[in-house]
Amino acid sequence: MTSQTKPPTGVLLMTYGTPSNADEMPAYLRSVRGGRDAGPELLAEFLRRYQLVGWSPLIRITREQAAALQALLDATGGPGSHLVEVGMLHSAPGIREAVERLAAAGAGQVIGIVLSPQYSSIIMGRYNRTVEEAAAAAGLQGRVRVAGAWHLLPEFIEALAERTTEALARMPDGGRDVPVLLTAHSLPKPVVDREPGYVVQLTDTAEAIAKRVGLAPERWRFAYQSAGHTAEEWLRPDVKELLPGLREAGHEAVLVVPVQFLADHLEILYDLDVAAAEEAEEAGIAFHRIELPNTQPAFIRALAEVVHRERSADASDLRGSLR
């Protein structure tokens, strides 16, 4: 217990999750696929990718992000004002267990943050349902709020602009005139047809970053990456499709800036650093990408701002209900 009379605010950082070893892979893919087992070829391909990159550091990095956010909230709101936990949707440590720990620690309310700044009720809806079910079971029903989109939050745009500027500065001639591809995870077209506003969020983020960095319109382009293993149509252009054209236009290097991913994981370490880099080598163009936010101080400040925004929204909702 703390000396504070007001119960602490729980903060739950949520992300997709990852298997920690080969034995966990079947169950992980089964969860991702909504209860359907992965076939032997798909299972073998994912095992190959994870083994190639030395497995994913996503869980470790998410815990480090939580620790950094806890330290910042302690410094600004006072020790014990917030309790930060992490929960994965498709692997341990799970969301349900995280909510239980927050409830047991005396959290008066829980603010859930999906670690993807753009928000889609279709794509992220499972996070909400899982949190709400866990809250009901833990005695926190009605005291959980999941943050919506924060894709244009100034602190977030500043964090990615900082990473982009740093990456360009490390390149020959300060990266002058190097084309920049701002990427997001591709989606099946039927999903986008049901919620087109999600793609607008992605492109709005890309435009805001390019503007903050000072990129001329002809120097950057929005593209997709990490298309899934299904027969349906996925959004294009894929980042790998654009590389030969850049080389033909006379460019010798390219910088890739993911606008949706916030920590190193398979879609970065394999899809970009291995697959896209190999395509770039074949096209004769040097491949570079920004460092992901991970525990970047500017990014942790952005997460803290999301927490403050949601607490303010909760207070406003309460005032409205009392009128």
C-alpha cells in the first residue's frame, strides 16, 4: 500500500505477443489464426524466420518500455500514482493475468494502450474484448478504458521524426536526397473496405512525419510491408516492389521508416532486415531503416501523454455524468 488516499491508476501496455521458442510456436499461431492450427508448411516457414533472427525481442522490449514509462510517471505524478503492466494478446504474459495483477495491487482504474498508434475497431477489437472480460473477472468492470488512436499525437510524431533525422544523419552526405519509404503493415483489402478510415490514419501519420522532418513531397512515399500468407488481395504497393524503380531513377540508397511498429520484432527483423534488404541488394540499392522507438525517451514521453489524455477524458466523462 502507498500513503496516497487515492488508488493508483493502472496502465496496461498491450501488444501482439510472440513465441519464445519452437515449442510455443504451434499454440501461438493457433491463437493468431483464431483457433485454427497452422499447416506444416506455414509452421516450418515461421520457425525458419524466427530462428534466422534469433527469436523476437518483443516481450523483453515491451517490459523495458513499461519500466521506462513507470519511471517517468513516478517522476511526474509521484511514486505509487500509477502501476504499469504489460499484456500480450497471443502469448504469455497475457492480458488477463496483467489485469488481475493490477486489480490485486489496488488499481482504481485501468488505462489500456495498444502499442500501435493507429486504431481500428476491427483489427484491435480483440484487445478491447479481452481487457473488458478480464476486468469483469477481476472486479474492475466499468473501470477500464482502452485508448483510441494517438497517431497524430505531437510527442509521437516528434519521436519518429527524431529517429528519421538520426538515421539520415548517419548516411553519407547526411542522407541528402535519399528517398524515404514510410511503411505500415499491409492488410487484406476486405478488411480495409469495412473500415477505410484506418488507412487514412496510417497515411496521415506518414504525412505528419515527413512534414516534421522536412522531406519534400517527391522525396518520400507511403508503402506496405509484411503481407500475410493468404490468397486474398492485400494492400499495395509493397516496399519491396518499389526498390527496383528507385534504383532505375538513379538512387543508390533508401531509408525505410515504419510508422506503425514501435519495437523490434519479426516484422522488422525479418520482413525488413532480411527479406526487404535482400530485395534491395538484388536491385543494387543500399538498404537502411530507422531505429525503432523501443525505449527512446521521446517515445516514452509520448506514451505518458497518452496516459494523461485518457485520464483527462475519464475525468471529463465523470463531470458530464454528474451534470
